[in-house]
Amino acid sequence: MNFEYSEKSLKLQKKLQEFIAEHIQPIEEEVNAFHANPENSWKRWPGTEDLKHKARAEGLWNLFLPKSYKEFSPGLSNLEYAPLAEQMGRILWSSEVFNCSAPDTGNMEVLAKYGTPEQQEEWLRPLLDGKIRSAFLMTEPEVASSDATNIETSIMADGDEYVINGRKWWSSGAMDPNCKLTIVMGKTDFDAPRHQQQGMILVPIDTPGLEVLRPLPVFGYNDSPEGHADIQMTNVRVPKGNLLLGEGRGFEIAQGRLGPGRIHHCMRLIGMAQRSLEIMAQRTIDRKPFGRTLDTFSSVRQDIAKSACEIEQTRLLVLSAADKMDRVGNKEAKDLIAMIKIVAPNMALAIIDRAIQILGGKGVCNDTPLAHFYAAARMLRLADGPDEVHMSQLGKSIIKKYTQSL
Ligand SMILES: Cc1cc2nc3c(=O)[nH]c(=O)nc-3n(C[C@H](O)[C@H](O)[C@H](O)COP(=O)(O)OP(=O)(O)OC[C@H]3O[C@@H](n4cnc5c(N)ncnc54)[C@H](O)[C@@H]3O)c2cc1C
């Protein structure tokens, strides 16, 4: 394993750092304040498109897209992309500036990997151009969706069309006024074997019968403009050509989609944790309880030392997963992907929590990014599969490994 970054990655890291320092950091508070204002809910900050144009002109665009889709992006491996995603994770809304934000990244990979030329022309092209955004609709309020075989939305053939009925929630991105496409997972055959009942279908968000019922806040944050939507679909009709890959292939697509998405979240979590560490370290020299500055207290130094160790451990674990994905593919790297999905959100939460404690009251209001980081890291113990599901799969795989020769 060689964790030396390539020349290409190092150049992009420098460029990205400079871009963030020049164009994003100076307006971070202004953009946060815009989105925190209830009058601006589900409106896009007016400077977003201009920033996106600048980033694209610098070649900082679609950095997440792996080597095989070279024509659209610099063609980075996961290992090359990891430090770039970490940089973006330091500011929650910054990924979109580089067209690297979830759930669009996962949806673009699905379209690039499984879409027909027609589907790619209609949807992948505008997504790669950053002209539209998208949502991924799998989770349902009525069933335990951590087991995706439970989902009940139906996708039934009727003449030249499919008819879709069901309720979805936690559809991230669906509140954005630029969201034009949803990828819906449902069942095409309720009687087929358990993992062949599902299909995935492209549903434009303005299709009659698709109704956004309400936005769902995360600990009070509405995450505008993307948001997380509760959606009802009643007799939604789309052409048959909108089905991805084929009836019964939905599970296969879901598995392919979640590997890269998970590692991207973990990379960003490292950025959040690293910035939290920096914020807490900087605070220690300013505050003086009981006659001496915080940096001289042993417990504070221990919190900072533990945090630095945990970030570096997780960073190396994520790089190891990225390296394995690059060398032998996502399927072979599944145990390492499960490990990072368990470790990274919990690591980030512990560090953000320590930072909040060291900052005192300042840590829980919105004068620093810590409170929003906490909400974002906490939800990532659930989104893309709860901890327990990854632990169950990882445990099973490890037991198999050490018992198959017995
Ligand atoms: C902010 C946010 C954004 C999201 N974005 C999206 C999105 O864009 N698209 C989408 O489709 N979904 C999205 N989700 C949904 C997310 O993926 C689900 O919430 C998650 O998969 C869990 O499903 P569930 O909520 O139905 O929980 P359930 O399936 O009801 O599970 C509840 C709990 O049961 C426990 N549990 C489950 N399995 C096991 C097990 N094997 N062993 C022990 N305990 C277990 C876990 O503690 C789990 O948290 C998002 C969620 C959040 C909070």
C-alpha cells in the first residue's frame, strides 16, 4: 500500500485549497446566514452559479468521477480524490460548488454505469454540467428501510408505461428548486426471489402524481436549499424506457451505488473532524478559566491529543479502503467500506462533541460550524445504512473468513 499522493492529486489539492481560501471561506458566514433565514428556505444563494462557473474554469469539477469516465472529469482514483473530498467536508455546502455533492454524485455514477445512451443524454449530461440536481428515493416511512427488501412502492408495467405508487421520505435534495430528477427504487415483481423484486426508475420530479408533502428537518436544520423531503407518489406514469437496467435489477444497482457514496461521506467527515480539532485547539489559548488558559489543562490536552490520533487513524483507514476499491473493485473492498462507514461518523461525532465542550456555550450556537457538523455527523450514523447493519454484515463476513476452512 502506497499512500503517497500522485502529482495530479497534489496539484489539485493545492488548487482546491487556494480556491476555497479565496472564494469560499470569505463568504461562508454570509451563505450560512442566507440559508438560516426562514424567508430563504428552498431558495438558492444567488452567487452559487457564479462560484460553480469559476470552479469549473479552474478544472475543479466532477472530481469524484472515477477514472473510467475520463471525458467528464480529471479522472481521479478514489485515493486521489480522498484528500480533495476532505477539504470540501470542512464547509458543509462547498461540495456543490465543485459538482461533488450527494446525492447527485451517486446518481451520476448510476447513470454513467447503468444508463442507456438516451437516459445519459437526457439526465447525465445536465447533471455533469451542474445544470440540474437530483434525489434518490429508497427509504419509506411505513417499513424498516434499513432492510431495502422491505420497501413497498410498486412499479407496475401498463402498456408503454410504468405506474408508480408509494410513499418515500428522507429524499435528500428533493426540495432544491434545481432538482429535476428522482431515481425511485420500488418493486417490479412482489413474487420474485427476495433480491430480484426491485427495480429503479427515472422519474422527473414534475411528473403528475408526484407530490412533495413536506420538508424534514434534521435536529432543526432544514439543510436548505437541498433539504430532505417526504414524498407521495400516486399513479405516477413514466415511459417504459425510464427503467434502469431492467426489472428485478434494482438491488444490484443499489449495491453499486452505495460503495462510492459511503466513502465520499467518510472523506468529508474527516474534513469536519479536522476542522473541529483546529477550532478547539485555537480556542484553548483564548479562554482563561481559574486563572490559566485552557491549553495548560491536562484534560484539554488529552482531548486534543485523542482527537488528533482518532482523525489520523480514520484517515488511514479511509485511504486503505480507497486504495482497495481502486485496485480490486468495490465488491472486494466491501469489508473496508463497512469499517469506515462504522468508524468515520462515530469518530467525527466524538471529536465535534469534545470541541463543543471546550468551546462552552459558543459551541452549541451557530457562531461556529460545530452544531451543524454535529447534526450532519449524527445523521450519517443512519443514512446509507445504520451502524448496526454494517456491523452485522462485517461481523458475518469476518466470521465466514475465519471459519470457512474449519
Ligand atoms: C438526514 C437523512 C438523509 C437521508 N437521505 C436519504 C436519501 O437521500 N434517500 C433515501 O432513500 N434515504 C435517505 N435516508 C434514509 C436512511 O438511509 C434511513 O433512515 C436508514 O437506512 C434507516 O432506515 P429507517 O429509517 O427505515 O430505519 P429502520 O430500518 O426502521 O431501522 C431503525 C433502527 O433499527 C436498528 N437496526 C436495523 N437493522 C439492524 C440490525 N441488523 N441489527 C441491529 N439493529 C438494527 C438500527 O438502530 C436502526 O437505526 C436519509 C436519512 C437521514 C436521517
